[in-house]
Amino acid sequence: MENQKNTPEKKFSTGAISATIWKNAHQSKDGKAFEVRTVSLQRRYTDKAGQWQTSSSLRVSDLPKAALVLEEAYKFLVLSGHSDESVTTE
């Protein structure tokens, strides 16, 4: 189970703001495999050199978009039956 590349399960975005759901495979101490989903929230922007960057810092004007993408991520998790898992925000 280790050494697997972790890819996003689902991504919701509006403008520069995105919420990405990650499916993380873990193994308990007794050897049982299980999955935990996490949600990361990011803002994309271009720096002075014109290169795309990401940040977890949001502006006040980003908050409505952040709320929207987080709500969509939550809906996806609930409707796909993952609402009883430990869902954390990174």
C-alpha cells in the first residue's frame, strides 16, 4: 500500500479558489487497510514573474468562493457515503 502515488479523487473550483478531495490509503497497527479522505483548500495566483503559484491564504473577497467549493466538496463526500469518515481540512 505504501509508495502509491496519491492523486485527487475530486476537485471543485471557481475562479482561483479550489477544494480538492484526496483519498489516502492507510494501514492500521493490526495490518488492516482503510481509507481516509482529506480536503485541501487553495488559491492560485500569478507572481511578479508571471509564474503560477498556490497559497492557502485567502483574501476577504475569496471567502464566498471558498465557502462554495467547500460546500460542494462536503456534498460530494456525503452523497458518496464518506460522511462518517474522519474528514480533515489541510
